[in-house]
Amino acid sequence: MLAPEQLERINFLANKAKTDGLSPQEMDEQQALRQQYLKAFRQSFKSQMMGMKVVDPDGNDVTPEKLKDEQKRHRSE
């Protein structure tokens, strides 16, 4: 995930945009920080998905084949 300072800056810019508006430089900074945040979020989510296993109440593995294939491909990288 992003550093706490970066998250604070994202929140600061979001609040400033609602109240005072942002300068063009701040808008560029906000967009860059959002892209960094989304990239980190997607990496974290993908990591969680690669470790997931779906089990029904009877204990049978019912993980979708598409996810199983992606997990196998991810392990071989």
C-alpha cells in the first residue's frame, strides 16, 4: 500500500478540491497519487485472490476454474 504520508496528501487534496479548488499542479499531483493508489490496490487485491480457495459447506473445493488456472500460472512465474 501507499505510505501514510501519501494517503494523507490524497485526502488533503480531495478536501481542498471540495472547498477551495485545486491549482493545475495540484490536479496533476492528485491524479498521479490516485494512479499510484490504484496500482497498489490492484496488486494487493490480486495477491489476495492468488491465495484464495473457495470451499462449499461439505468441504469440497469449488474454486472457479478460471481462478485455479490463474493461480497455477501465477505460481509458475
